[in-house]
Amino acid sequence: MDHFLYRDGELFAEDVPVADIAAAVGTPFYLYSTATLTRHYQLFDDALDGMEHMVCYAMKAASNQAILKTLADLGAGMDVVSGGEYARAKAAGVPGERIVFSGVGKTRAEIRAALEGGIRQFNVESEPELLVISEIAASLGKTAPITVRVNPDVDAKTHAKIATGKSENKFGIPIAKARAVYAEAAALPGIDVIGIDVHIGSQLTDLEPYELAYRKVADLTEQLRADGHNIRRLDLGGGLGIPYTRSNEAPPLPSDYGALIKRTVGHLGCEIEIEPGRLIAGNAGILVSRVIYVKEGEGRNFLILDGAMNDLIRPAMYDAHHDIVPVVEPDAGVEQQPYDIVGPVCESGDTFAKNRMMPPLRAGDLVAFRSAGAYGAVMASEYNTRPLVPEVLAKCDQFAVIRQRPDFDEIINRDTIPPWL
Ligand SMILES: *Cc1c(COP(=O)(O)O)cnc(C)c1O
């Protein structure tokens, strides 16, 4: 559930009319709900109640400072995948002890910065990375807390671009090799082996792959303990899916997921970490856009919006579906008609939906893309020199712009002309 609901015939974000924000900010823009972010974080936190745990928000889903601060104030940790994200988390006030560093390609500079600034743990994805972390930590007179990300070779049954737990994917160390790698890690001077990490993919709508993966992690925990390793923390990754359509079967709830965690690894006495991104931010954000033209094509009508693929790339990149709703609530029983809903960018891929049944719309009308809070604004670009899409956060009857729309001069002045021109 979210806090974008019709009230008196128009769409609200919490207690603010979306049309009022559009009038103040201009379109397109992303709009987040504080209450929804809070609710989703709380669902995960409650689901792990009774176990020592930390919910580390996978901030690549939506990484605005205001969103990070909202979650951090509730006690969330952060899962970061780059030096930039690490710096962003620190800038939002998240202490190093609550930041987990994931990713297959951590550079020396990134590792050094995290060791100097404080880190909860590195989730190590390869043997060469292990050696580099040890070397840098030792040179700083520190030991780096690490887990090894194991690849459990399970099929997450999700879109190929976001599946990460099969042996063919670039992520983690094959689980069959794990004992050898842990032995190697334990012998290194700059490394403190604290646990195991696994993350099998994103937008999982079925708990079975988790069940398979977590059972393998439980077995591995016992083997590694028998080998003499003090395994005391399990990072179980993120990836729980969200409903992108109203009609969809509902994906599993965080409470079901929590029960699964307790059932599969609860007996081990480990501290549990999870890294949800999409489920926290996805339905906590919408993209608001305005119809520029309604164009009658041959055999089809186009709704041409002022939002485009550079603002929301998920339909072009993952064939993703977003429900698109008018900001003025249509009258009950109004006859719907099919539209191809597109943006102004010069690519046919700039198509949000084909043959989408919508109530009749006219130029100037506002529409909202639902479930756009995760992997939306963070993937936006300035392709076609369209200004980076702004972000707005609502809370009760207040709203604030949390990322300004740059003007053309700002964009153009980022380029520099070499002296010979
Ligand atoms: C992307 C990612 C996540 C978050 O995935 P969601 O589907 O957004 O929950 C968690 N952990 C790691 C390592 C990731 O790469």
C-alpha cells in the first residue's frame, strides 16, 4: 500500500494535491511519500523482530539525501555499491558502522576511503578483491571486516538483467569454492572474516529461490564453523519484488519473508542483515508528467508526454510496466480508449506503454506513473539535453523540492572548451 490516493476527485501525495506540486515545480518530476518510505522500512524491521538484525537500505534504488536521511533517522543502515554512494551515505549522516559495501568492482581508492571513513563490512566478490582489501587495510594498520558473497546457483526467476544468483552471472564466488576462499581469507593479515553474504537478484515475486539459497547458506555456515571460522553475521541480500500492476497477484509480504528467514537460518544465532531497495522505495514514488499533445496516428492515438525515457528508463531497459493514472480522477464508468504513451525523445524506444487503456485525456492534463520510486530518478540522464528530472518529497501537508531542476546554463557550463578551439 502507498499514500498516493484519490481524494475529492484528484490525486494526493499524503495530504498534498499532486496538481499543486506540479504548479509549483513544473513537470516532469518525481514525488516521494515519507509515510510510505517509513512504512516499508518498518515492515522489514518488524519482520525480523526477535532476531538481532539490521535493515541496510540498498540505496542504489533511490539515493537522494532526503530519502537517505528519512530512512537513517529510523535506524536503517545502507548498502552501497560505489565510492560515490558511500560518500552520499556519509553526507546524509549515516555512520560508517551502518554502511555495508557491496559490488564486484571496488577500486583501491574506494576501499581506502571506506576503511578510513569506517565501514560495517565489505561484501567481497572475488579472491583478487580479498587480497587488495587485506593489503590496504594492513597498510593502514587496520583489519577489514568482511563477508564473502557466495553465488548459490539458484534461479531467481526474474528478468535476466536483474538475476544475479546463477553461476553464469558475474556476482559472488561459487558456493562450491567457498570453503577454500574462507581459508585463504582467514590467513590474510588485514581481514576479519565475520560472515556470509548472498544476493540472488531483484524483483523476486516468489519466495522459493530464497528458500533454496538460504538453506545453502545455512549449510555453509555450519561447514565454515566446523572449519574454525567465527561466522556471526549473515547478509541475506535484497530483491523482494513489488506489485507493478493493480491486477497482479500480490508478491510475498515482508512478514512472509521474515518468517522464511527465521525458518531457514534462525537457528544459527547469527546477526541478520538484509538489503532491500525496491520494496522500500518503489511504491513510495511516482513520476508526474504532463500531456503535451494528443496525436492521432494511423489506427492509433499517441499521448505525447513531457516525461521521457531519460527520466524513467525502466520501460525501455527492462520492458517494465508502470500503471499510468490521470491526476484528475476519471468519472466512474467513463469509456476508456487505447493510447500509445510516449515521450519526446528521438528514439522509438521512448515508449512507456502501447495500447494502454486510459480515460480520454487532453493536452495539459497531468498523469502519474505509479511504482516509479525505485530505479527511476537514479537512472535518469540528460539525454537530448533534457534537464535532470527534479525530485520532491511530501510529508503530511508539506512538500519540498529535494533535487532542483537545473537550468540550461548549468547543463551547458559543465562542458569545457579546449584551448585550441
Ligand atoms: C541491487 C542490490 C540490492 C537491492 O535489490 P532490490 O531488488 O532493490 O531490493 C541489494 N543488494 C545488492 C548487493 C544489490 O546489488
